[in-house]
Amino acid sequence: MTEEREKVGVLLISYGSRAAALIDALSRSASYEARLFVADKQRNPFNVTHAEKHVVIPDLDVEKICDFVEANKSSIDFGICGPEKPIIAGVRDVVERKTGVPMICPTKRYAIEGSKASQRYLIEDCCAEANPKFKVFHHADYKSVSEVKEALWAFLDNFGDEVAVKPDKPAAGKGVGVWGDHFTSREHLFTHFRSIFESGSDVILEERVEGEESSFQAFCDGKRLLALPDTRDYKRAFDSDLGPNTGGMGSYKDTADWLPFIDEHDREEEVLLVQKIFNKLRGNGSNDELRGIPLYVAFMHTREGAKILEINSRPGDPEIMNILPVLENDFVDLCFRMIEGTLSRLECAKKATVVTYAVPMDYGGYRKRDSGDRRVDLSAAYALQDTYGDHLRVYPGSMELREDGNTYALGSRAVCTVGVGETMEEARELSLEGIRNIDGALWNRWDVGAAHYIERNIKKMRELRG
């Protein structure tokens, strides 16, 4: 006789495929039956299907989310926030204060991705060796555009032109300009700088660091961090890393905890650097305000060691989708342990995973115009799951279930497939097989996790390190 599972109510604040992956992980709990209360940016078809109660809050306004929690708080044991906007706006502070429902995400005070300048100062304070050289141009320090341009030119005269230009505030991974990729003259650099500056944001200039990138994530209960395996994100729109930066066209995880182009020593360096930052934020003993994934760190592995490109305070999208399908812990139990401050062990299957996103035709400038039908049919991709079981996941993201019963792609990354395999190539083929069975006017990168791409990364690291 099957033992009845304990019911647990979970609030999920949702935007994108990341939320579908979280729901999937909650639903696979062996010990708990998750009752899902979803506050969603749109009627995501996956979320609607799995939720006991589903509400659409297009702007993910914190007060509206709190009203939804208040109306259902007797049934909700805890909440999880996936997207960064509500975290930065203080959703945990508001929900916990007004309803008493514990939230798995940092408080507003520790929403570290709210300011890139603050990140730079924090890293300089606790692990300066991982900080690229930088300068912050504070908006309040300059009276005019010509004045800030003069200061910028003086800085470049001393520093050199090979820099990255970043807005202080989050821009969904799309506000960064890099010398050699986005501009090759000072005037073009200043055009990018000015677009940020005139929006009212401070601007950070950083040295352009050469190397290979990895994404580091860790669950946290306020007392300790439990590191998740490294992943590699594909930010550029098109194959071979061409085209504009996007929110991420896909990602992969290898069978080891580190990536093919780095080694165990590099992984240990990552853990040590993140632990230094955590120790600084945690203070003496414990800091419950850091609960969740407060340190999702983008590293660049260079000739001189690891440099930190940025830090986020939420699960990665797409990177968390590489992890959750192979998480061997009961995810609901992990959530309770984060809340209770009893995190102790984390296990992931030694499998490779590849995430591939399918996106609308006009996404990333693939087509300048697209007047085609936005309907997307996922039924054939879902049917493949009956064949491949846990080796294939299909997670809708920027999609909407409408009154006519059909699902439609919206403006951003529509749906991802996750392949899980004994090798990277097996995982990649499963992910692409899922993509090929999605019926709709969508496109995708074909080289996420490809052997030739990874070999190029390995070769580059060898050349950098001699």
C-alpha cells in the first residue's frame, strides 16, 4: 500500500521556464504532495495545469502578490520567488511582514543584483583578487553630458579602451556593452555609455577580462552555502556566439561538478571566493535574510585566476534548469531545511544536462519583421516524455494559454527543453529532439553543449594559461 504523502502549500512567484522547472521539482517530491499557488506574469500553460490556484499579475507588483498570499495564507506553508524584479522590490519583506508566510529568497537588503556598483565595492572589500579593475561614474557627480564625457575620456586615457560598460541597475542581461563585441571606437563606446547615463542610471566601466565563463549557484539557509554544480550559459543569440546578448539561449552541465574547460582546482577557487563573500554578508554566525540562492555568480576564468563578472540573488535562468532535474534530494524537504536553517547535504546525479531555448522569430533580431502565427503546440514534445521519461523535460516560459484553448508564444524565450544523459552529447541530442518536436514559428541555437564548441573553450583556456 502506498504511503499517503503530507500535503504542503507552496506559493510560487513566476516568470519564465525557471518557474516551470521549480514546479516540476516540487511535484516530484516523494514525501510531500505540493499544492501550488502561482502568482504569474501571464497564463503559463505549464503553471496553469499544475496550480491549485493561479493568478496573473503582469507587472509582478509586490503588493498585488501579497494580496494573493493574504487570501490563501491558511493553505500556504512557504513561498519561492524566481524572478529578480520582485526580490529587488522587497517581496520577501512585505509578504513575511504582512502574512507571516516564510519566503525562500533574500530580503530587499540582500538583493545584491539591485546594484552592480555595490557588488564591485563588496567584492573589493572581501576578495579583491576576483574583482576586475573598475570605475563607477555616479550620475549625481556630473552636471552635464559633456562633463561626464570629459571624465570618461580621461579615464580611458589612463586605463585603455578595452572595457565593458554596464548599467548600475539590472537590465535582464542586455544592458552590457563590451569593447570588440559591441563597439570598436570611443565614440561608439560613448554612445552606449550615454544611453545608460541619460536613463538616470550610474555607469560602471570594467576592464575587459579574457577567458571562459561559468555560472555558480548555491542554496543557502543563512548559516551555510551548499554549492550546486557549475553550468555554462550561452548568452549570445546565434550559433558561434554571434548576435546580441539575450537572457540566455541555453546552458549545459557536465557530469562533474565543474566544466570541461576548467578543473577541480578552479572549482575549489570558485567555492572559496563565494564563501568569502557569504562570510562578509552573513557576519557572525547566521543571517536568515540570505535564505534561498543569494549568490548566483558569473565567473570568468582567466590567466590570472577567477574573476567575478556579476552576482545575482535568485536562481539562474536557464542554469537552474540544468540542476533541478538531476537533484537527488527531495526538493520540498530542501526548501523546509532552508527555512529552518538545517541545510546539511546536497546530491546531484552525475549526469550531463543540456538546456535549449526556442524563441519567437523576431527575438534577438533574428527577423526584423514577423507577422506569422504565434500559436505553439507542445503536444508532440510532451509525448516524447512518455518515451524518454526523466531524460527529457519540456518547460514553457514566455507562453500564454488563451481562451481559445491554444498556447501562444509571447515576446521573450518561449520554451526550453532539458536533455539528461550519461554524456554531454546524449543530453544534447535529447534536448534537440525535444526542440524538433515543438510545432511553431520558433528558432533556437543548435550548438549548446556541442563538442566543437566545448573543444574551442578548452583550447582557449590552454592558450591563456600556457
